[in-house]
Amino acid sequence: MTQVSWTERFLTVVRKILLR
């Protein structure tokens, strides 16, 4: 479950940048 922890956080940051 911790392996996806950093993945989910990364996706959130990428989405914010794309949505900008």
C-alpha cells in the first residue's frame, strides 16, 4: 500500500500542473 502512496501523490501534483 505504501508503494502506491508516492504514486498517488505524484499523480496529484502532475494533474495540478496539467490543470494549471
